[in-house]
Amino acid sequence: MKINKFLGGVLSLSLLLSACGTSSSDSNSDVTELTFWGHQNVPWNDSYEKIAKEFESENPDIKINFEFFPYDQFESKVQTSLMSKEGGADIYEMWGGWAIDFASTDALAQIPDNLSEEVRNEMYPSTYGALEYDGKIYGMPMEFNIEYGGMIINNHIFEEKGVTAPTTWEELVDVAKKCTVKEGETFEIKGFDFVNWDSVPYTFLSMILSQGGSYLSEKTFDFNTPEAIQSWEALAALVRDDQVTDLTGLTGGEELEGYQQLYANRVAMVPRGPWAISEGVQSFGLEYGKDFTYVSMPFYGQQQKFANETGWSLSVNNSIDDKKKEAAFKFMDYFFQDDVILQHNISCTQIPAKKAVAKNSELLESMPYAEPLVKILENGQFIGYFNTDQFKEKVNTIFQQYVNGDISTAEEAMSKLTDECNSIIK
């Protein structure tokens, strides 16, 4: 999930005017100045600046100037500048889903052949799907954005209930029910709080894929399948029948998100990416391994398969001159060296997009909690070339309608979901 990754940042960097982006180099100077736009997040910002300083020491003819924006401003500024093809940055920190909108408009520069070869040969295929258009690649993925495969467990609740981390879906349901505590209709402890913007859609897709099913053929969605219907019923049953959680993660009404409630001892299990771990330590003062642990999440079917979308990447503005493009791609070439991107991934608690980096022992030495995810990366598949925010909105809306009884059967829900999702395909 894009926005929640930024909760831990205590931000102090000032905002700068957007118009200075593509006009920052001085034609009378031997130094090529590049403007880099990113979102405000202290560990990420520090890592970018450290890498740029090291790069500049080896390339004194290139200077990287950073502008970091609050996330809600950052997304709109990036999209506005790329739509107008005026101003903006030279290098963008680019969420993969945005590239779908701009790779086809000539707003982003195609990366050079040597970098394209590096992406195709050295990175997991599911990490750059949104950066590719018409056989060309328009950015380089920094991370493997994975929202299925790992979950946080509250060690104290598990100990109190006498349960251990589940290894099968059946055990997951059983443990969730044993850990759930209700006072009337009010939850005191939710056993398994998977109801959030990302986890409902990604759990649903993994359940389909793990049964050997599919949901997308060429450019057409189809959820009218036995695998999708069974997955939908099983997922909804956790809320409607087993009552191990409720819909407030989608409808609102809680002051804390599910993983934050786990840190407050109000939830036993939450499926989330590893980005949520630092908040337990830094914001809640907890100790990893003692108070909570990150473990493998069981798969519904016999196959360990899941879908993932392209995450944070770097792209270059196609409207800048050739000299600046050359300098920008030189910086990207440096940034994606194994030792450099490894340290960036560790600093930002990211799962690497680069295969060699994901398999580097130093990664797990620094991020031992990443082990449940690293071991399944080969099983990921690109979610599809469509707007994932719109897709998630469709899934989550229809899921609420089905659980609430506004849609009477899973077959009806899957027919509606198929029709509505096909409306977002370009």
C-alpha cells in the first residue's frame, strides 16, 4: 500500500517551487544539475541524499538537487507535471501504477538499452510490468511491492490463547477464531484483521491463483469461475460467519489501522508488508521477536502463488534535453548497482526487485523479518496492466455489499465484479 508506507516519517524538509525542475542547469556551467522529486519520508530521503553524495564524488560534473513533498501533494504534482509535459522534475520517484498512465503518452523517457537489459535479466518480471509499454521500458523498479505472503502476529495474544503461527489455511481460520474476543457485538480482540484496502483484493487474488485458477485473460477480467466463487465465499465467511473481524477497516470508524491495533494488543494477526514493522518498534515502543513477529501467511490452495503490482521506481522526464537525460541515466545506472540498491532497500525496509540483491545474505542479516517473503518471490506474477487503485475500489466495494447482504450470492457478486473491472481496462 502506497500511503501507509510513509506513516513513520517525521518530516522537516521544506517544499520548493515546482517550476524550477527542468530549467535548473546553467548553460554556462560545466556542472549538469538534475532535479529529483520524491515523497517526504525521512529514511528514504536520507538514503537518496547519501547515494547522490557518493555519486557526485565520483561524477563532479553532475549535481542532484532534491525536492521532497508530502505524499498527498506529491502524487498530484507528479501527475500534473507529466500531463502538461512542462516543468516538473528531471528524475521522478515513480509509483508503478502512475507509469501506466504516462508511458504511452511520451511523457517518460525510454531507458537506454543497457538498463533495459538489466531490468529484464536481473529483476523479477512481476516488478516492472507497469513500466513496460509496447515492448519498451520507462523506468527501473526499486522494490518488489508485495502485499501477500507475510503477516504480523501478536506474541502476547498467541501465548495467552496457547496457539502457534498457522501453517495452513485451515489452521489460520482455527487460530483466528480462538484468538477472537467479543463483548456482545463489540470486538475486544480481532483474530485475523485482513479487511483493509490492500489485503482484501490481494488475498482474494492469491486464493484464486493458489487453486490453479486465473482472473485475467489477455485484457479481460473473468471472475465467473469456480476458483473465484469459492475464494470469495471463504473470504467473506471470515467476516460474516466466523466473525474474526469486521468491515471497519474499509468503512472507517477506527482510530487505528489493523496493524496498529495489533501493536495495541487489540488484534492477533494482520497481513501486511514488512514496511509496517518499523512502526511497531518506533511508534509503539515494542520489541520485534518479543512483542510481535513477522511470519509466513498460509496459502489457500496447494500452490504458493500471488499477484503483485509494480511498486516504487525511478523514471526520467522525456521533455528534458539530451545532456540531462544522459546524466539522469548515469545516476540511475549507479543507483541500481547491487551494493548501492541493497543499502537503499535495507534503509527503506523494501523487498528488493533485483534477484541477486534479494538473495544477498546481508539483506536477511539486516532484515530477518523479510525471510517469509524473500523465499516466495519467484512465485509472484504481475497483477495486470490496469489502474490498480480503481481495481481495489471495485473489489472492496463489492466485498462490503456481499458481506452486508446487499448482494445475495457469490455468483452474482462475481458477475458484477467482472463487469465493473472490465470497465477500467484501457
